Amino acid sequence: MHVAGGIGYEFRMLGPVDVVADGQRIELGRGKQRAALALLMLTPDRVVAVDRLVDELWGEEPPGTAKHALQVYVSGLRKALHGGRKPADDEQLIVTERPGYRLRIDPEACDGHRFERLTREGRAALRNGDARLASSTLARALALWRGPVFADLVDERFARIEAARLDELRLAAIEDRVEADLALGRHGELIPELEALIADNPL
């Protein structure tokens, strides 16, 4: 969770793009405005160049109004994230920094980045022979998923690429968690899950 102005924010990509502020979902707008936020979420607390945002949102032949449209989308996102109020400078979540914009949040506030950290920690625990820690850590990672990655942005190329990458990590995390559970003697509990996994991933 990221706290700004006393409000706790959670940014979610493991499912439809979503932002929750103090337990309440924020209306983020549609289409490219949501996609612009998703792009910033991929690299939290790092500047994303305007040219890259334009390329990802409009492709190789963007309209002449693309940069102005991007400014409008960012303005709309700022208003949405702060409930229509003008935040203090140190509370602003999307800041303008050359050569683009930065989503000024702790990466841990984004479920995708938290998933990857927990997956790494779970795999390390498994390698170190701590099956119980591996199982619980990987289960926490997998519980973050609410559906397909960027489920509402399937027409965006960058979203499809990121979804494919995270889907592979998710399958690897499931395999590692199953291995940990087998080491803990949970064979009977795993049979239905393994049958479903084999049906979905026959290779």
C-alpha cells in the first residue's frame, strides 16, 4: 500500500486495471486513459518518456494531437486519483518530470510487483529446503490474482506482452507451490488441482 495525504492506495494489474483508495475503487475512466496509467504502473517510481507513452498508446503513426491527448489523460487520472481535489506537491501521485511522467508510488503498492517479489522469495525458500515457508509465500503471491493481467486492455500490445510474461511466472509459481506442498505430504489435497492444471496446460 502507498500512503499519500493520509490515504492508502493499492494499484492492481493482476486482473482489470484498478486502483483502490482506503478500500474504495476509483473510477479511472476508459480506453487510453486507463492504458496510460497501466503503462506507468509497469515501472512505478520511474520516469516514462512521453515519446514512449505515445508509441505504446498509438503505435508507429500517432495522430498529431497525441501528445495533447496524453496530457488530457494524465490530467484526468490526477483528478481521479485525488478525488477531484488539488493535492499538495508532495502528495501528487503522477508527477511531470523530464522527459515524461512518473507514478510516484512504492512498487510494493502495485500487485504485479508484489507478486514478483513474493514469487522470488518463495522460490528461494524452496531451494533452501524450507517447504513450509515456500508454500505459504507462493500461496500469498498467487492469491493476488483477480483474473487475466490487464483484462480490460486486451487491445493494447504492451498489455498483451506483459500479460504473457506474468502468466508464465504465475504458472512457474504454481508449479513451485505444488512442489512445496508435495514435500509437506499434501498429496491428497493436490489431486483435484493437478488434474485441472494438466487439463489447462497439457504440455
